[in-house]
Amino acid sequence: MAFQCPLNPSDVIDNARLCEVFQCSTQGGMRRSLSTDSLVLVSNHVRSIYQDRWLDNILHYTGMGLTGDQTLRSQNRTLSESDGNGVAVHLF
């Protein structure tokens, strides 16, 4: 049976609830969950080492990797291929 996210867009949740719902890591901006077949993206505009930004109603999200060019490995690849790999992407 496929995972059904019980959250609504207007729900306010904390990190513990996020991890409980998606069965994902408690840390990081990209949190892959094999249990729910999802990728949780956390864009933190309060305290972040990344420069995610909204331009013309499109989120320009910075993937994993702090130095140099980013590569399509790990969660970056999962996100890049999310149109066809069956992984649901959820943005918080």
C-alpha cells in the first residue's frame, strides 16, 4: 500500500512530527525515507548555510554539497529524477 501523507498544506508541525510522519532523519535539508518512499526537503529561511530563494514563484533549492559544484549523487539525484522514479517530494 502506498504511503498517504496525513498532513495538509496549512498544518503547522515541528521537526519531531515531521520525522514521525515521514519516518525520516531528524537533520538535514534533504531527508530520504525508504519507508515512505519520499524525499522531504526542508528550506529554512531563518538559520541555514544554504541560499534557497523564491524567484517568480519558483523555489531555487540548493541541494547537498557545501563546496564546489554539486553532483547528481545521493539525494540530489533522487530529487533530479523525481519526475519518474516514484519518489514523492514534500517541501517544508
